[in-house]
Amino acid sequence: MNETLFTALALIPALVFAIVFHEVSHGYVARLLGDPTASEQRRLSLNPIRHVDPIGTVVVPGLLALSGAPVFGWAKPVPVNKWRLRNPRYGMMAVAAAGPGSNLVLAAVAAVLLGLVARFTVDPTGATVAFAAASLHFFILINIFLALFNLLPIPPFDGSHIVEGILPRDAARVYERLRPFGFPLLFLILLVLPALFPAFNVVERFVVPPVEWMTNHYMALAGKVAGI
């Protein structure tokens, strides 16, 4: 199989599912905490058609992956109305944390499955086994990266909602004013500044090292399940 096609077939479904599950987790936690907006709009579904943004969920992350750049993407945000939450301030922190948290759980499940594939495979050189192992490995990496990348305290990432909840109320109101400028700010910090000043690469300095550290631990879990 062509290597590029093999990579795309293994990576794209894993990426779409990780992003969709991330968004649905926000909506489920919001409903548990009093806000049924996502449920009312029928967004608490793992059907990717209801969540996929063709550019953000498929095209951008696919191109980034094939070019060897850090992979990130987005789906249509699940609607959350913080004023319907029983405790808007801390409820939004929990809703925000649910997305990255769900990705770390998915990565653990994938690590266990990868270990089981290695443990019980009769022919480890088979094409089907190789594809399954590659898909699970991509799935682990994608989920860890999505979790940590989304925890960056830059609007509109989940980390910005968590920071907003931690800050004193006056400081939180000032910080919230950055939200309308989130995407231009994101473009500036993640793409423009690293291109002009290579030392100022937020992803390489603050995301990649913990991603690598966590990946090693998840792969160690897979190794334990495999009996290695």
C-alpha cells in the first residue's frame, strides 16, 4: 500500500473520532451541570456529520500530518451556555476540562488495545495487524496532543476557560476581553511568531515535551498489557 495512503487511512478516522469525542464530552458534562443546550440541538452524538468542520477536522490536520508538522484541528464547537450551568464560573472550568480529559482516557483505552493486539497476534507481520497497530499508535499520539494542545491558555482553547475560572473575578473579566480576538491571537502566537522568531515556538517548547513524556508512559502501559 502506498505509504501516504496508508498514513491517511490510519490517521484521519482516528483524528475525526478524537475531535468529535472531545466536543461531545464538553456537551455531556455541561448537561450534567445544568446546561442542556447541546442536547437540545442534538449535538450529543458521536455521528461525525453533526460535528465535522471539513476544513478544521480533515483538511488542516491532514496537511499538517503529511507535512510532518504538529497535528491539530477543530470541529464545530458544541454549544454551551454558561449562564444555564448551576455554577457558571466553576461549571465552565469542568466543561472545558472534560474535552482534554476525554482524550487522555481514549489514549489509555487505545494503549490497552495496542497491547492486546501485540499480545494475541499470531502473525505480527500481517498487513491487517500492521494497519491496526499503526491506527492505534496514531490514535494515542493524536489524543495526547489534542489534550495538551487544548490546555494552552489561549482563547478559544479549553485552557483559557480553566484559567478564567482560576483568576480573581476582576482579572477574569479583563482576560475574557481577549476572547473575541482568539483566532487572530492564535494565528499570531502559533504561526507568525515562530516563523519570524524560531526560538518563540510555543508548540515545540511547551506542548511537544509533555506530549513525548506522556506518550512514553502510555506506550509503557501498552507494553505491560502485551507482556513485554
